[in-house]
Amino acid sequence: MGRRQQILTQVLGFDGFKADNRFERANGEPLPTTALPSELRGATLVLTVRRRWLPRCSGCGAVCRKVHDRLATRRWRDLAWAEHPVVIEYAPVRVRCRSCKATPVELVPWADRGQRQTKRLQHHLAVQSASMPISHVAALNGVDWDTVRRAEDAALHRWERTRPDGALFCVGVDEKYLGRRGRWPERFVTIVSNLDSGEPIWIGFGRSEETLKTWLSTLTKTDKAKIQTFAMDMFAAFANAVRADPDLQHVAIVHDPFHVMKRAGQAIDEVRREVLFRAGPELRALGRGKRWLFLKASDRLVDEERESIAALLRGNRRLMLAYTVKEQLRDVLREPTGERLAKGLRQLLRRISRKQNTPMRKLHDCLQNHFSAIVALGEHRPPTGRIEALNNNWETLVRRGRGYRDLTRMLRRLRFMTAHPLRQGGVKRFLALAATPLFPIAQAA
């Protein structure tokens, strides 16, 4: 090989092949080798690749000495270089494999079967799509929207094959709202996640008992025997689906403390409306703009906010009771053991058992009905915050994508955002997957 051809072969980066080059215009017309650099600006760089070693079977990876058929020249789009779109041009052969007794197309290390983009281009497009809308990625790289979508799916599928299949011990269940628009058959979806890793593992339309049973039907008895806890909100349908399964009777149902405090926040908000906004214009003016002070945790209030809310609480006993109950419930949910949490919850229930305060009575009945699931929080302490952490990633995806038609692809992107392999140097490992062949490519005579 000449010096120029050797440099191109080294830049190509795949053993067993050598490369040459030419430039083409957008219409496919070749440009002369004597053209000035200014005349080549924006032209397509075509890397013409030839094989030096024996071909390999794309099905089993075995070295094949016999060629069954020679195919037409194919092209794969590669990463652009110095304003030049780059394509790899190669004429593959159909091999006759003695190992798997088939005649597949030979293995090419730069692309997967059926793909017309190189793996390294697909991984770069996936990295860009992690923080940009697909339409922006397509415009930046000069490809169409569907090419970016298929490239991202291929890269994420390649990444998923490197992920370990860990056992499922702690399950999180939550529903997400799809919005008012669109042609979805349901307005909600149910997402099941592995709380040990925080990654979603299943998504389905609806938020009914039958929806969760659909996922439970995909598990074996061995899988169900390993599950220890189900963390969920206070929606009865999810708990009923778990309790109705005879193989999950050993599982503890744990309520997310976020939703427990949400019920307490709704109760104090109703008391605030009755005391301040329904008692006349003077109290309404006094309480206007103070809603988030009542919902905010007391240990996060600054001095000015603490003085403002203290002035409001001194003027009404019902409001004082509701606020102190909310803060007491917050402290109870932080108890380290189930025994102490149950004791504190019983004291709280006795305090709000009076019948004349309707919002507090509703809170009392809610806590009483879900007493065992709240106490289980102190016994098991699952990382329930990861359930709500999915909300941020979900909202980001929906807002960036402006809607999705494929829930499977939505789940794949949500898992990728949750695992976030691009942090702390992980982007290099993710891009390195594009250079890893499916089978080891060893030199053949």
C-alpha cells in the first residue's frame, strides 16, 4: 500500500480491510483528483474498501473459505470529516459457512446486518439525541428524521445487550399522564421500575388493575418469589393486582412517602381555604400568596417565611392544628423502624380523629385505611424517591419529543436517561461499543 492508502486504512480503523478514496458531488458525479481544495468543499468523501483477510460468517462468526455469491456494491454512511460527508463503499460476498450450514452475507465490522449507517455514526447520533430533539440532530448531520430514529434505536439496542440482567427484588409502580391531545387509546400509562437500579422495565397503557396484571403475567414463579417489596402510591387498583396474585402473598406493599405527604398537603390546603379565603375579604388579603408556605417543610423555611406563617397560625386554632399535623406526619415518616413509625402514626391518628374538622377527618380515614402499607415503609425503606425521579425524565422526553407513537421506544429512551451512561466519562465507553465487533476478528490466512 502507498502512504496515502495506508493512512486511509489506519483512519478507517478496521483490521482486515484496506481503503482508498475519491470525491463525489451530491448528484454522484466523481470529481477529478486534480481538483483544488476549494472545489472539493462540501463534496462527499467515498472510502472504497477492499478485504484483505478471509470473510467471516455474519451468523456464527466462523471463517469461511468458500464464496457462494458476489453481491453488488453497497454504501454505509459514516461520520463526517472536515465538512465532507463520508460514506464507506464495499462489495460484500455471500459466504458458504461450513459451521452453521448457511449462506449468509459476510460480516462487516463497521455495521450491523440490515443497517446502512456505521455503528460509530449511530452511537454519535444517540449521544446527540440524548440532549437534543431528533429534528435538530437530523438537521445538524444532514440526514432525515427517520434515519436518526432508526440509528438511535440500533445504538440503544447494542447498549442494552451489554447491560446485566439483575434479579428483581424491589419493584416500583407509578402512572404517568399522556396529555389531553394525541390518538392514544388511554390517557395514562403505567410504568414498572426496578428500584435497586432506578430503571424502568415495563410500560403499558392504562392505570387499572388489569394493566398491572398484564405485566405480572410475564413473570415466572421464580421471578415472583424473589420480589420482596412493591412500592406504589395510594391507588387501590395497583395494590389489588398484587394481592390477587397467589404467588405474591409474601410481598410487602409500601406507600411512597411523597404521596402520603401529598394527602396531608391537600388536607391543610382545604383548611387554609376555609379559614382564610372563605371568611371574608380581610382574611383573604392576609392569606393571599401564602399557599406554598403551608406546603413547604418547616425546616426549609427562611426566617422571613417562618415569621410570616407564624403570624397566620397564631390567629386560628384550626389552621395551627392542620399545620402541626402535617409536620408531625413528616417526622413520623422519617422514623427508622416500623415499630416507631407505627407508634407515631397511632398518636397522630388519635389527634385528628375529631369529626367536626372535615379535611382532617378525611386525612384520618386515609391514613387509617393504608396503615399497614405506611408502616411497611419503616420496615423495608425502599428507595421510593427513584419512582418520582422518573417524572423528571418522563416530562423531559415528552416535551422534547412532542409526543411518541411507540411505547417500546419510549421505554428504551427512558431507561437510557435513567441509567445515564454518558456521565463521568461513560460517553467514551458508550461510543466504544461501536468499535466492538459481534465476534472476535482474528487474522486469517
